[in-house]
Amino acid sequence: MFAIETENLTKYYGKHRGVVSLFLQVKEGQIFGYLGPNGAGKTTTIRLLMNLIGPMDGNAKVLGLDLNKSGLEARRHIGYLPGELSLYEDLTGKELLNYLGNLGRSVDWALVAYLSELFECDLTRPIRELSRGNKQKIGLIQAFMHKPDLLILDEPTIGLDPLMQHAFLELLERVKKEGRTVFLSSHNLGEVEKSCDEIGIIREGKLVAVESVESLKQKFLKHIEVEFKSAPPLEAFAGITNIIDIKPKGTVFEFVIQGELDPMLKRIAEFEVENLTSHDISLEDIFMDYYSGEMENA
Ligand SMILES: Nc1ncnc2c1ncn2[C@@H]1O[C@H](COP(=O)(O)OP(=O)(O)O)[C@@H](O)[C@H]1O
Ligand SMILES: [Mg+2]
């Protein structure tokens, strides 16, 4: 079952492209990262999913509910962090959460206590006095405090320092263990690489790739540098199909590997190895490949 399913979802702002013909599927229990640069259409997608704006074409189902018919009902089961937070500035964090809590959904106050401790968040100060990062924390608390089945978070870690970003990852782990679903947007690769099961890449309003983080990494290349006691013959590595390239420099061989490492490792182990270093290609490089257009629709 899908927590989010869109069909041909399309939104223009007048003549300006918002998102174009999105077919998006997010499985239940997944953490889905929605990745793209500024202006790509992330916030537009999220507002469509929250039924805050209507599509010009297409449709979306959230938690099995058709947004055309049951948008309000769907929203009750979603924890939402908007991209531009506008909180009630005169209230303190506590007062705001109390107010939101009284809007009809039950709040787990023990959970609020846990969250405010996790994020080292002072709920007694008026929101207007808070830094951007501290406002963001209150935004996060209100999104998570109902224990929603689905969280839709628009650039959740913006303004959070590294320690708090780590706390956020911890929270995602917890939500995932409970089998709940998270859809988060980001332009930060490191973040989605660490936290997401699957990522969708949006570019100029179009979804250009959806792939599991695992298989993205599989698809792409690793560099392994091996220093041999004495240089083996190049033919020794013939027939290992996932060796894409070998650059021998004296006794040091640089291998470029796609996918499985094991066959290559077994082969090099037949020779005396003095040293071995490997570096994974980061998701950032992978992402850049998508953006350079080479891997588009691959
Ligand atoms: N209210 C609006 N009026 C006109 N254009 C808009 C509006 N909101 C967004 N856009 C345009 O839609 C495109 C997608 O924006 P947005 O969804 O905010 O992207 P992202 O969140 O990925 O940065 C951008 O080109 C942006 O300028
Ligand atoms: Mg945005």
C-alpha cells in the first residue's frame, strides 16, 4: 500500500511552471527523500499533497484518501512542517503547542516533553524571540506531536545545527521503527543519504529519477586502489565484468568497480597485496551525474 500516490499531478502558477505531471509513489513505512535544488518544485508538491493548493491536472491520494474528496480527513493523519514557518509570534512554544493541540487532535504530552528535550528546546520563551533554528524546532515538535501516520516535512533540517540534525535523524529512526511514513524534501544530499530509504530527484518541476539509496549506490562506481608487492599481469583481471577500468602505475593499480566487489577482491587476493584503499563515490557525485544529464532516465 502506498502512503502517497500521485497521478499526473500538475500545477502552474499562471504561466510559471510549478510541477509537471508527477507520478509519485511512496510506500508505507518508508522514509522518502525528495531532492532538488531551489525552484525545482518541492514546496509546490508538498502544498498539493497537503491540499493547500489544488492541482490543475491530475490527482493525489494520501493514506489511501483521494484529496479531491477527502482532503481534510487526510490532513488529520499528517504531521506537517511547512517550508516557511509562520508561527504565532506572541505565544510561547508551550502556548502554541497547547493551542494546536486543542484544535482537535490529541497530543501526547509525554512525547512533547521527549521532543523538547531531544531538541533542547525552550518552550517558555515567546516565539518572536527565537532564532530561526529554534523556531524550526518548534515546527518539528508540532509536526511530530500527534504521532501522525504520515509526516510531510518541507526542508526539515534548515537552520538546525549539526547536533540537532543528528537529533532529527534519531527521531526519524524512531518513526521508522513504528512503521510510520516520512516524506521530506531537501537539497542536502548528505542528509537524504543518511536517513532515507528511497529518493526522488525533482528538477524543473519533473521527477527525473526515483531509486532506493542502496541501488543508487550499487549502480555507481567505486574506486579501489591496490598496491601489490609486484605488479600482476593485466590479463589476470580479464573476465571480471564489474571491473570497469584499470589504471596500472607501477605496482599500484587503480580499479573502478561497478556493483559487487567480491569477484574483484577474490582475484586480487591471488597476488600479494601491500595496501588497499577504497573510496565510495558519494551520493553527491551520483546526484551530479543526474544533473549533468548523463544519467537521466537511465
Ligand atoms: N505563489 C507562486 N507564484 C508564482 N510562482 C511560484 C509560486 N510559488 C512557487 N512558484 C514557482 O514555482 C517553481 C517551484 O517552486 P517551489 O515549489 O517553491 O520550489 P522548491 O520548493 O523546490 O524550491 C519556482 O519556479 C517558483 O518560482
Ligand atoms: Mg521549497
